[in-house]
Amino acid sequence: MWAEQSVFYHIYPLGFCGAPEENNGVQASRIGKVGDWAEHIQKLGANALYLGPVFESDRHGYDTRDYRKVDCRLGTNREFAAVCRTLHDHGIKVVLDGVFNHVGRGFWAFRDVREKKWDSPYKDWFHISFDGDSGYHDGFWYEGWEGHYELVKLNLRNPAVADYLLDTVKLWVDEFGIDGLRLDVAYCLDKDFLRRLRSFCGGLKPEFFLLGETLHGDYNQWVNDQMLHSCTNYECYKGLHSALNSMNLFEIVHSLKRQFGPEQWTLYKGKHLLCFADNHDVTRAASILQNPAHLPLIYGLVFGMPGIPCLYYGSEWGVLGDKSQGDAALRPCLDKPEWNSLTDRIAAMAKAHRESEALCFGDFKDLVLTNKQTIFQRRTDGERVLVAVNADSQPYTAHFDAGCGQAVDLLTGETHDFGGGSELPPYSVFFWKCER
């Protein structure tokens, strides 16, 4: 599967392109900006783009009006198809947001129900009771996603709904050439629908990638041979910034051992979960980390740990964004890509990850662990890489059996000699490839 050797870049298009927050019905050509960033994404070392909602919606994209028409605030289907061709020409796979759990109140089938009530042929597309009323005084009650009644839950047990969504995915493949889907709130989706989606998409493209948004619980419920290929690793997302802010690297390393360690009870060995420092729903890494010197370190952990690394647009040069200030603060319109020393470090990490068998596929074993330092091993039969992080403001000398005399740092190309201990400068990250 191509995704297992990829680095993802994530864009929330409505914010990124500077679209109005409310759908004003005005057609505007904005989506081409995504294609304009293809060279930056390529230079950064990412070879896959996860693109948030692009289809016609009431407001923020997750309240779909029409799955088969690009949002008028972004452009047209033809313009978006051109963007996808540009991305593919730069060697970048395209993964779209599949928002299949719910739709907006402006969704065409729900509008028909609001107008015709019992007489609508689409009343069974949703979870409706005509014995109650909604907060919008529709004359009937319906289920909204987690109490948000602007998000109308679809009835995925209705074959007509499932058929409509699968036909939509085929249209996206035929018209835009997409390579996968990120399934919004995958933890809410009917599992039989997920099984059917997996089989259907595999018939469209043999390596069509299905990624699910999951929060907590056992990810094996959704990531398995019949459903999703991968899911969002929110457990380790929390551990990444919390471990650095509390100067307690035991937190993140113990999560990684629980998920990928050598013990028989390890939960996700062999699976490739999506790992990230931030995204469109959470405070950006540069804002949540208390010590700015830890910013390169959190990405060292993201690119060094098991999983598929994902970068959120702008965070590669340290854009700020606090969730407490609302979603708009997390989803800004950025005029053009920037590049600084953090971007340099991340690009080096992205290249190292993509080109390293051990970092893409290796097992996980911790070798050195203190509150402020960690060294862990990623190993396959063909390669062995040691990831070393010093989160302290002071240098640290690690004495451990590296299992080899010398190594090459994949980030700098410099040779490292393990004789006499390994000195880790303050706030440092190393990816040492051991010589056999």
C-alpha cells in the first residue's frame, strides 16, 4: 500500500483559499491555489495530500449540500480536476474528505423531506420521527450528529443511501482521479457500510486508501482487513505535546510501547496509523507547546514513531492557532508558503522517513528513557534506525548498547561513533542508521 511509505500534507481548503465562512452562493475561482502549492508540498517531502471538504455545503464543508458539485466558494468541478492533475504531476496522491455520517440541512434530499414530510421518497434516508419536532420547528424530529442538528445523520442502513454514496465515490475517482478517502467521524459509521465501502473501493483502484477519523477506544474495531487501512492516532497526538510540556517522555513512549512494542499484547503491531502534531480541529503545535525549542522535537517524534506522518498546512514554519479562539483561528488563509529553519528540519525528516525501510515498517523498542530523553529503535530485517531526542536545555550523554559501532544520521549525513557514550546536545533530534 502506497500510503505506508508516504508523508501526508493536510489542507482545509475553505479556510486555506479564503472562502467566506457562510455559503453566499457566489461562484468564485479559489481552488486553484491548492495546485499553486504543489511545488512547496513536493519540496517539503510530502507525497500525499489530505484535502478537507471541497463539495457544496451550508457553511464549513462538513454540512454537505451536494456531494457531486465542488463548493461554489471554491470553484467548479473542472477547476478542481485540473488541481488534481497538477498534484498528480508532482507525484502527490490525493485523498479527499468523505463526510458520509451526516449532511447539512441544505442537502437536497433533506430539503425534500422538509417540504413534503411523509410524502417525501427520501424520508427513510434519515433517522426521522414525525411524532416530534426539531429545534428548527420542521414539524418532525430527526437525529443530528452528537446533538448538532445542523448536521443531519444519514441512515447508512438504507441501501439507497449506501448506493448513492458509493456512486459518488466512483464519480470522484472517474472525474478527479482521487487515490483515497479520509472518513469523517469514522467511529460513528455503520460497520457494514465500511465493509461494503472497502470492497467497492478496492474494485475501483487496487490500492485505494481508506483512512478513518477515530478518537479513542480500540482502533482494531475499524482498522482491519475488511474495513479501514488506517486511522488517526489521537492517543499519541495527546501524548506528544503533553509529554514535552510536562517534561515526562515516559507518557508518549509508554503509549508507543502499548501500541507497537515487542510484547505479545501490543495492540497495533503491523498497522500504520496516521500520526500528527496538529490538524484543523486542534490547537496548533506552535501554540500548544510551552517551550518553542520543543517544536522541532515534536516533529522528530512524529517522523520517528511508527505510523504515517501528516503535516498541517503552515505548521511546517510554525504558524500559530489556538482552538479557544474558534475554528477560524485554526484554518487561516495563507498568502504563500514560507520557509525557515523549522521547515528545513521537517523536510529533512520527511525525506528520511520516506526513504527509510525501518522508519516506514520497523518495529518499536525503547532503549533509553528518562523524563527528558528518549532513544528508541525502529528495525526491519534490512535496516535499523535509532531515534534519539533530548528535550532538556542541558546536554545529555547516553550510555547504552547501540548494537553497532557507528551510524549515519539520516538528517545530516554525518557519521556518529557510539564509543564512549552518545552526547545529545540540548533540544536535539537524531535519526541514526546503524551500520552493520
